[in-house]
Amino acid sequence: MIASLTSRLINLRNILSAASRWVLCVMSISVATEPVIAGSGMSGLERVLQDGQLVILADVKHGVANRIAFYSSGDLFSAMARAGVRHVAIEMPRVLGRQAMSIESESDVDLFVQDVIRSGRWHFTDPDGEGGDDTLAQYRVLTALGRQVLLARQYGLSLIFYDFNNPLGGFTTQNDPVYRCIARLSQPVWRRYGVDGRVTKAQRDAAIMRERFSHDDELAAYVENAVEATGGGKVVVIPGYAHAVLPGGLVERMESRLRAKATVVAVLKDEAEGKAFHSFLWQQARMLSIDLSRPPQYYYTIETKTLRRDDAPGRYVALDGTSERSVPSVCYQFALDPR
């Protein structure tokens, strides 16, 4: 009996020893994947701007007040100028950007904002807002756009507004099979399928986004032409985050066209957003059925002005949602057709 008890105690000790080693292993992995501080204040980000020929300041979520203010701040524009940046490409409709380029003073900014809001053509939302009236979001985005024009003039930077002029871009080709299917449905048929639930709003919205992403090379070509037309030089791009990391997306296309390796910086508003960032990307990858597994090289947190470098980005491998695409039953034939 004593021998049996001793044997059980030895087994328990071995189990606890193995468990403790597993916990230590998990803890070491967790520590390894924590981004390493690479700089504080704007100086850290300025070093990244100085070292790179093509720097991407990726907008993690469009419309958030903190990022809008950061992207239109004197601190950022002065840092870009000191780092030798020549061109700043911003994901904003081209025709709206051309209208903004007429701004020459603060009073012009107010007139520009009023004109655009009065036209009712453009609509911007705040994802952190409570819904309802988006007037403040409109004013915030348009005022920031006006400030970017003034700051570019002040620091001698060339602005490139490169996005399509409407949500669907007026594409002459349709690359996503689900989008191609939905686009060919007549309005009465689309309404009936929508009411019947045969094509859900989530499926439609995801297909639209994938179709937009599939035309990123057209956006890259537009930026390339604008850069070459004004003498080349160092480029900073401010796109939505997905454009920065998608395989074959905007940044990969620009790397090829400009023959420069891109440095991707994910711009976060605060520490809370940083902690939720990986979970947010996981949700987006599966909701849109896209691949977000390419990690950024750096994270910049606006609230703390901290630049962090990720030296162990292996956790991003799980962010490929391409295999989880939801295809409406009415679109199976199109989804199987590679054309």
C-alpha cells in the first residue's frame, strides 16, 4: 500500500512538473510576442520616416477622431518634412481632393467644409460614435482634409488623393465572383432575394469590399504616376489598414511599382485599441473572408506617442479568413467560375 501511495505521489509530482514547464513556455511565448518599444514621442516615428523610402501609416479604422487629428497634425507634417518625405498619398476621393487643393487659408477651409456638406454628395461616419446625426463626423473629416492641404503647402509636400470617386469605383471588370453575381442581378430580383434572405446584407457588403480590394493595383498605378510626374522621391501613404497588408493589395503593388520595400506602421488611437487589435483583425478577416496575416513592422499609439516594434509576429498566421467565404446559394455558379 505504501509503495502504491509513493508511486502515485511520484506521478503527481511529474505531472505538476510538466504542467509548470508548459505554463512557463506559454508565458515565454506571450512575452516574446509583446511588441518591443522602439521609440517615444514623434522622434521614434521620425526615424522610421527617415529610414524608409516607402512608409505606410495604416489607418486601423476609418473615421476615428484621434486618428483624423493625428493625420492632419502639424507634428506629423513637420516630422515628414524633416525626414525628407516628398509625397503624401491619402485615401480620399480624387475629385474631393482636387476641390480641397484650392484651399489657401484657414477661412478657405471653413468655406470648403460648408460647400461639401451642403452638396450632400459625400458621407463620412464615426465608428466610435453613437449613430444618428453624423454632422460632427462630416465636419471633422473635411476640416482635417483642409488642414492637410494647408500643412502640405507650409512644408512643401506634394499631396496625392488617390481613392476612387465612388464606393464601387466604376470598375470595368469584376473580379470577385460573389460581387459579379450580385452585380448582375436586376434590382427587382436583388430586392426579392434580400427580403427572402437568400443574399444577406453581410454577404453583399463583404463582396463589395473584396471587389474594391481587388482593384488596388489601379490605385497603386495612380500614385506611381503622380509621384513620377513630380520628380519622384520618398513617399508616405495613409491607407486603410487592409490595403496595407492584403496579399496583392495596394502596398504590395506599390512596392513593385516604386521598387522600394514598404515599412508598415499600424496607427492606433490608444492602448485599449492596441490590446484589442488582433481580435479586431480576426473578426474582420472572417467577416470579409480576406487574408490579414501579414503583420506590420511597427505600431504607433497616438495617446502615448509610443512606437513599438513586433519582433515575433507569428500570431498573425491565424488571420487568414479566405477559406471561410460565405457564398449565397444563388451565386454558386459564379463562385465556381474563375472568369
